[in-house]
Amino acid sequence: MTEHQIYTLASDSATKLTPGSTHSGFDITIQNNNTAGYVYVGGEGVTTSSYGFRILPNHSISFELPSKDHLYIVASTSGLTAAVIKTGLESKD
């Protein structure tokens, strides 16, 4: 199954991109839709100063996410958007 969504992000609280507590693993692509500002990707504690990856404006990154792992995103400025597409998703909730 393929899912896509545009998220409006905050700068002070992360948005969880992965479903529930358990999933079967999937591919995920995250695109920073903005011409200015950054989107930060990481684990549950991701912040604008502590992150796994920073997505530049108008850029994207893809991950092959194992089951039980989760991704979160946060923005450098509240109101920025990110487009997300997930493929091969099979929720086990």
C-alpha cells in the first residue's frame, strides 16, 4: 500500500511519521516543500539542534525503515510543510 500526505510542522514539537507501535517496515521519502527553512529528521527526541538529518529547502531524502523503528520530523520555523510518501506499508496495529 502507498500513502502520501503533506504535513504542516511546528518548530517546538516533533511530528511522528510512522504508524502505531509496530509495522512491517517500509520505504519513506520526505521532501522539504519550502524555499527557505529546514526540516529535521530523527528519532523520538528530534529537535532543531539535535537531529539525525537536515533536509535543505526543496530537497528530499529516502529511508528504508525496518519494523519497530520510528521517524519524527520538526521544522526550523513553525508552519513549514513537508511532503511524505510511504510505500510497502502494512500496519500491524
